[in-house]
Amino acid sequence: MRSSKIIEKIKNMSIEEKVGQLNQIQLEDTKQVRDEIRRGRVGSIILADTATAGNDKQKKINVDLLNELQRIALEESPTGIPLIFGRDVIHGHHIVMPIPLAEAASFNTELLENAYRAVAEEAASDGVHWTFSPMIDISRDPRWGRCIESFGEDPYLTSEMGKAAVCGFQSDDYKSTDSIAACAKHYLGYGAVEGGRDYGKTEISEYTMRNYYLKPFKAVVEENVATVMNSFSEISGQPVASSRYLLYDILKTELGFEGFIISDWASIAKLVNHRVAKDEKEAAMLAANAELDMDMVDRCYIEHLSELVEEGKVSEETIDKMVYRVLYIKDKFGLFENPYTEQKKVNFEKHIAIAKQFSDECMVLLKNNDILPIKHSKRIAVTGPFLHEKRSHLGSWAPDYDAGILKSIQEVFLECEDNDKIVFAELPYLWDDIIPTIRDVDTVVIVLGESAKLSGEDNCLTNIDLPREQLEFAKKIKLLGKKTVGVMCFGRPIALGEAELYFDAILYAWQSGTCAAQSIVDIIYGKVNPSGKLPMTFPRVTGQIPIYYNYPSYFGNGMAYYGDGSNYWDCKSTPMYPFGYGLSYTNFEYSQIRCENYILTLDELKNGETFKVSVIITNTGVRAGKETVQCYVSDRVASMTRPIKELKGFSKVFIEKKACKEIVFELGLEELGFYNRNGEFCVEAGEFDVFIGRDCMTDNKVKITVMNIK
Ligand code: GLC
């Protein structure tokens, strides 16, 4: 239902005033900015004083300045339409949550929603109306630095996390002063850039687009995400920023997206770099005719759209539709009623507690030869290049953090009971200086990692093996005959094929935010039982990339892409660690799968009936713990090649020791269907295998059958 109030307002606007609403500028405390707002040439301001792709600390937001600029827009501009202030509040504001890839490893959507609610409260209190988050690009290539901003390689996991993020940011009361508009990005297929080269080209077929990359966007549109951001990249020769097919036909018409599209940073002007526009005027024409609604900072729209309308190259009707979407979101999020920010007291203690739970639950125990957890009474040594590190625990895109509450791993160790049992082997210039220090200690915790500046936007790597100097350091300590615990503080997955040999235990700590150090030490000493599972496949060596679990079946032994049917002479074809993998300090046993109904007809499925499958999970270990039970589906024979397995459900459950729980999954049309060669969603009759287990390698399965009985 379109708002007559908005339609009436647009009717009374000049073309210049309409175009002004489609113009987003950078925040600058200047007379020129005030004049532009006063003349109705600004619809939005991006609070990115130094939009450094999220790796440098931003200046504190000046809320008084924002309110002053808003007053000019309301009282002195021709239309009196409020500004919408946007910012990259990606995974934290003052209190920083884990990087999104680590958050996905928690497989805890409720926790993510709570965390993003807390983030929204902090950002809204500083005058932010709109965040450019969540990033829901399917990411299969760890060489691409932006995989750390994603929720990993799986469409279902990404969809569930994306929906939780949108609900966290927007809440169910869009007009609340604690809610901020979300932005699903980067539409579409950005994570498929060749070789992991940021901004590069992608080749994505309609079939792959619809069955992988588009699914998370379909999910968040159904969750009423307020805005979408286009990607810098091109799909098979078509830059997304100028693709009416992608932006209008699919996103706005087929998916029914009602919000507005914001261009990624100057990506309209970058159509000239893509060489599909000879100049910025032509770029503006292409983007407007694709109905890319708002222009981020390159001024293509404000400089050229009015003229393009006069020349008949862009219709005023198109402009009206774009302006309607912008005003619709401003109205939906209460900017007309509450345009000004009154800073409120924020419950930071509560937010820190959420951040701690999040970093506890995202860390993944990859290996443990009965060395973890360690008793406080045991004498250990701790060493490594990340022992004193603080900033990189926050990861990329953490521009607003509060440095005061960040702790290093060494500082947290020093706060522990019996800390006199800890030998700090400072990383010396000459590594062998530590030999005497650790000589009489049999267990060494080695803290490794990568700088936050090595991942995120435009930070790609050709080699994701553990850095050579860190590998050699660990190897030397292992060769001393020590028991070694590796703590890995990396954003992206890294290839541990060789490194794994030098560790008796490996804790993948990611870059887990404000409370990362506390969580690492709590897991090492067993105060926290790790429960993270991998949202991306970990290769053995860089050369295995691409390697992801939901690969189509082909000749070989089923899980050929993951299986032992080695395709390489110089490496096993199986990953180092598979999707969904993660250990615990306790042990969970899975029963056989029970199925309530092994056969359904297509018509029954279309009438909403579902297969109900379940397992009993028993905690047979020595302590309580959380387990993410995963449900995968495999279509045995179909009209197109189908992934050998696809995640269709997961449930993270807490189970006391010696207790058990029943987990039930329902599988219906949505879970069994796919988009066929004609782009139609369909379920085909036939046999399917349903798997339920602890990771994607599970062989705990049952067969179900879909019959086509007329
Ligand atoms: C950057 C990023 C995008 C971000 C935007 C605003 O280039 O690609 O994710 O939201 O510009 O900073």
C-alpha cells in the first residue's frame, strides 16, 4: 500500500529537490555542506570521516553537529525532509562483537540478534539512523579479505544469520529511537570475485545465482530489510550498478524489495572504470535507469540527473519511484517524527556480557590431544606474536571501538589465579632466547594471528598458509619436545596443513571482539566449553582453493570435492577441516535418525506437509556443553547437478553431562526444492538422503522419497 502522504509530498517537489534526496555526501563540518543541505541537495550523510574500509579508528561522532545539520534540513531547506545518517556499524560500535565470520561459527542466531540489538542501541544513541550491515555475500575464497565480513560459504547459514542481523538492528519497532535501518550487502555475488581479488569480475550463471548467491537476499527481503547496497563487481560482463535486470527485475520486482538501494562507495562513477560509461553523466544515466536509488558520495546524480531528465534520457517517473523509496524508509524509521538525537545512557555492562558470550561461542576447537583444558595449578609457558596484541582482536570494520576496555591475552593471564605458574616467554628478537625460559615447562601456549589490517576490504592474500615465521616458531618449540597449544587469532580461514603437525591442540579464536582475550583464557582453563563450528571450509594448502562442501556431485566417490578421490598428486583432496566441524570438551553421541514419514507426494508437499526427522543427542562426556546439530539434504537424482549435501537446518542445544535431548527437523518444499534451468523453483519426485550429524562429513542418514502420484 503506497503512502498518499509521500506521493503528495513528491508531487510538490521540483526535480532538483527530488534529485537532492538521492544524493548522499560525506560528513564535513563546513559551510559548503550546510549550504548544500539548505538548498535541498542532500538526502543523506555518511558518517565516514575517513572511510578507511574499516581499519582505522574513526573520530567520535559529534551528535550536536548532526542535530545542527538536521535542523537546517528541516527548517531551512525547501522541502523540510529530514536527513538520514548512515555509518558502517558492521559488528560493533563502542563494544565490538566478533567479526561476522566468527559470529557465524557460533551457529547461534538468537545470540547474534541480541548482539546486534545492543550494537544498534549504541549507534542510535550516537545519532546513527542506518547501518551498512549485514554483509551477506556467500564467501568461498579465504584469499578474499572480505570473507571475514561474511557469514561463510553456505546459503542457509548466511540466510539465517542475515535475518537475525536485520531483526537485531531494526527490531520489530522500526520507529523506536533504538532501532536503526539495516542494509543487506553487497548485492550480488561479490564473494565470487576471481582469485579472491577484491572488486574483480565474477562469472555466475543464473542457476548458481539463484541456488546460492541470491538466497540470503531473498531471506532478508522477506525479513523487511530497509535497504540493499549494490556490489562493486560485475556478473558476466554486467556491472551490478548498471544492471536493471538485477536491481529492478529481480530484487525489486521478483523478490518484492520495498526499500531503497544505496550504491557502494562511488560505484556509479566506477562504471567509467568498468568502461561501460564514457563519463559520469552516462554512468548516472545507466544507474538511474537501472533504478539504483541513492548515490553514495560520487555526486553523479546531483551533478547530472536533472539534466538527464530534461534531455529525456531518464524519466521523471523513474526519479519519482526512486525518491518514493527513500522517503518511504525515512518515514518507516520515524525520521519525520524523531529527526533529532537525544543521547541516552547505554547499558555497556550488558553489552560487554553479550560480547563475552559471543566470543565464547564463536571460537572453534580444531584439535585436542587431551591437553585442553589446562588446570590452573599446572605450570605452563605462554608466548607468541599475539600475546600483547589488542586492536587486531577486533578485526576489520571496527572503527568506533572503546580502547579502554580492550585487554591483551597476557593481561588476562596475569589476572588468573595461580598466575605465578605462568611463564611469560616474551617473543625475543632471537627466538632461541626463550629456550632457557621454557626449558622446564612441558606445555607451551603459542598465540599466533594476523593483523586486522590484513583482512577486510581490499586486503587480499595470495597465500593463506600459516605465515612462515609463525610456522617456524611453532615448529622449533614442538621440536623441543613440548606439548603445544596453538591459539589462532586470524580473521579468515588459514591453511593449517603443515602447521597442524606442530600442535597438540588448536583453538581457532578468530578476531572475536572486545572480550576475545577473556574468552581465549577461559577456554584454555576450561571455564568455558568451546562450541564453535566452522562456517567456511579450511583447506590444507592455499592451492586447494576453491574448496567448499556444497559442491555438485561428479564422478569420483560422492564427496569427491571433499572426498578421498584425490584430484591432486601433491595433496589429499579432503579439506583440513570441513564445514560445520568443531570439537568440545565433552562428547556427544548421535542416535540413528528416526523419520515419522518416509514417503510424501508432491501434492502433499505443496499442501505444506513435511518430512519430520529426528535424532537423540546424548552427552556422554564429563561436562555440560553446547552442540550444533546439523541437518543436510542430498538429492540423489535431479534434472540438474545438485550439491552432494546442503545444510537445511541446524539447532544449537545445551545438554548437561549424561543427559540427552531429541532434536527434530522438518523438511518441506523449501528444503527439498531448487531453481531449475528455467529459474523456476521446483521439487522433483525421487529419493533424497537426509543426514543429521556434527558436521558436513556425517554419514548418519536416512532415505526419504517424494512420489509424483496424480
Ligand atoms: C565500502 C564498502 C562498503 C561500505 C561502504 C561505505 O567501499 O564496500 O561495504 O559499506 O564503502 O563505507
